[in-house]
Amino acid sequence: MEIVNATIPIDWEVSANATYDPETHTFTEPFALGRSIQNLGLDWHFQLPQEKRFSPVIYDGGLKHSDADTGELLTFLPVRIVNDDSASGTSAEACH
């Protein structure tokens, strides 16, 4: 697994019903084709530098999951952190 476009410091932890190596960010045993990773949990800790805290887009990247042997892309989970009132479905004006 690989974090894409890490323009800010990101620490992450993985838990699952499979053996995982945090140093190489890989599962140590192959998965059966078409099977999911049981009880997969990802904890991301974004460290927001002061100068980025009020940027319109704080982070725009994601998590790429590739086959460790072939490099083939298996899936991509996009992650975008924005400073935008409309992103939450409400606006600042609605709160007054």
C-alpha cells in the first residue's frame, strides 16, 4: 500500500486479520484472487502545518493498493481534505 501525493506529513497504521509489515507497508501473505481483506482498518494521522490549515485544499491524494509481486494496481481510494463550507452540506450563512 502506498499513500499518493503526500504533500503533508501523514502517519498511518493498518490492522486486519492478516499479517502486515508496517515497515514495508505490505501484507506478508498473498490473498486469494477476488477476496477482500477481512477486518481491514486504516488509521490516518494528518499533521497539518500551520501554513496549510486555511488552504482551500489541504490534501488531495489517496491510498494505492498494488500487488507486491507484479506492481499491478488493485484499487485506489481517493482522499481529499478541503476547507469549504459547502463540503459539509451547510454554509456559514446558515449558521447565523
